[in-house]
Amino acid sequence: MAEQTVREAAEEAVGHPEAEPRRATRAAETAIGLGVVALGVGAIVAAQQLADLHAGGDFGGRWWPTVVGGCLAVLGAASVVSGLLRPPAVDVEPLRRTGVLQLAAILGLVVAYGIAWQYVHFAVVTLALVAAIMAVLGGRGWRQLVLVPAIVTAVLYGVFGLLLRVPL
């Protein structure tokens, strides 16, 4: 009885019945999962267009993008299944303008990063990208805007440039 009273009060405060957010979160989770599957399949298809410099058993240029695309496709499919079978979340925050603007800014930064990488060294543009993303997401102070981007850039350069010998 007390549970019903709390639920009714919540519905009145929000101004819509409880079933609406459930349907919306289920549809959103399924749609996002399908988008991730499409992104993964696209990455796999694009990876097959790369020149395979190490044909003959070694890991070539296609290997890592194919693995990433495969992981995206599998995780996206899991999200779709989860969205269809699992009971949807009840207390989901509504979409906010700030979040949409942050997403758009980050996507714009990634596009600018891809363009700048053609003209500027990997370390410089990666440092700038990570610092800019940290700033967009609310990072403040020298640790978040200088130290974290420097560490991330150094790790990425170490893994891809030095260990895997990917030309950066």
C-alpha cells in the first residue's frame, strides 16, 4: 500500500505515467545498440580495405581495426538483446541540452583531430584532443588539463608507436 502511494506521488511529480519512461529507455537502449553494431560492422568493412603489409601469419594493418570492430559489433548486439529482454530502468535521467552539446563538441573535436593529424605530429594533436575533451567534460586544474592528457598521450605513443611500431 505504501509502495503504491510512493509510485503515484512520483507519477504526479514527473507528470507522466510510469510506462512511458520504460518504453523510451527500452527503445533508446535498443537503438543505441543497433547503432553500435552498425559502427562495428562498418569498422570491419573499412579494415578490410586497408593494405595488409604482413600477410602470412603476422598481425597486419587490418588486425587491430577488425578486432575493435568485432568487439563493437558483439557489445552492440549484447546491448540490443539486453534492451529487449531486461526490464527497463525506472529512474532514468532525462536527456539534457548540456549532454547533447558536450557530445556534439566531442564529435567535432574528434573530426578536427582526424584532420589535424594529417599536418601535425600525433603527440601534439593527441595531447590537444585529450585536454580539450577533458575541458568539455568539466575538467579543471592542471592535473586534469595537463597531467592526464600527457599520460594518455605517452601511453598511446608507447603502445602504438614503440611497441606495435605503428607509424604515427
